[in-house]
Amino acid sequence: MPNERRVSFRRIAVVLATFLVATCVTTTGACAPQRAPEETPVPSPTSTVEPPTPTPTAIPTPTLACALEPVGEFREAWNSEIGCPEDEEKVIWCAWQEFQDGYMLWRIDTGKIYVLEGVYNGTWQEYADPWEEGKYLVDLDPDIVPPPGLAQPKRGFGLIWREQLGGPRSDMGWALMEEEGLCAVVQPFEKGAMLRYNPEEHSDDLVEECQVWLSEDLYKFYWPRENIRFGVVLYADNSWHLYK
């Protein structure tokens, strides 16, 4: 009997000790051997945002505050160097002739001849039209013979070419065509003028507007010049350029 009691007490003691140890570990953790905490590696910070790409600062195109602005084709070629329009565009009767290195233009509204030296740009000069009907026996100089395929300018163009520019020795050279009369569009600006001629523009309204400058016979037989087209900007500093 005493031996059985000892065994029972021993079992109770073992169970109690096991219970106490489990309780100690569960509640405080102090009774169990502690493992040194492992250091968790901290990743190096990396940026996932790409730096913004620098964009050039837009430079605003200078604009003019004008009471009147050009429209259509003239507006596309318009720039601040020529200033604001001084009037609406209008259709006038002109004469046009191309040279080896330049052009001549006569305007009926001003009675002036414009000499444009250069092919695409250059300098220009203005002359009063010296031609007078009945004053000259012929409209050209018969002693000046042009090379094959070229022409001597006639009437007012011829007088300016021979007497002001040097004739065959001029920087303009010979004419490439006979002068042609046409209905051109013109607009005055503060610092120059724009002129253009497009045969595609020749509606009945445009030709009717041009009629005020023409005699009845000339108007009756006028037709668009399909072989001619130009757009010119004349500046007050006597420079010019073709814009088409």
C-alpha cells in the first residue's frame, strides 16, 4: 500500500509539474529558453516613379491686334513684318511678265510698274509708267534682237527695261514670255502689300469685280491665264518674296 501511494504521488507531481511549465510558457514565455530574434533584412528603397521628361517651353507666335485682318490665302502668308491691313482685298487689272531673273508687274489702280529682281525673293523698285499712247511709233526697240526662245519687253515694261535697268545687260535678263493682262487680287498693308493670281479663283463674281477696270471689248475677250500663278509679298523696305 505505501508503494502504491508513492507511485500515485509521483504521477500527480509529474502531471502538476507539466501543467505548471505549460502554463508558464503560455502566459509569459519566461520559462522557456528564448531564441535570439532574427533581424529581418530591410530592402534598400528603390524609386518606381520615373522622373518626368522635360518639355520645351512653347514660344508664343507674336500676333497683331488689328482692326482688320486678312482672310484666306493672304492670311496664311501674313506675318508681323508687313503690319495690319489698311483695306479689304480687291480685284484689279494688272500686267505681268516673267524674266530670267525677276518679274515686272503693272497695276492699273496706281499706274505704277513694279520691278522685282530675283527669282523667289530679292529687292523691288517702283516706277511711274512712262508709256503714252500715240507718243511712240513702235512698242519695242527693233534694233534689239533677243536670243531664240526669249523676248524683249514692250511698251512701259520695255521703256523701264531699256532706260532704267540696262536692257539686255540688266540683272533681270531677257523676258521669258510676252506680258499678260490679268485680274489679280491685291491688299494694302501698313508696311507693304500682297498680290496674287490664281486662275482657279476666276469665278464669274471675280471677273465681274475686275470689269470696272476694263473696256467693254477687253472684258468681253478676257479669259484666265492658265500658265500664270503667283503670290507676292512686297515690304516697305523694298524687299519681297514669293509665298507660293
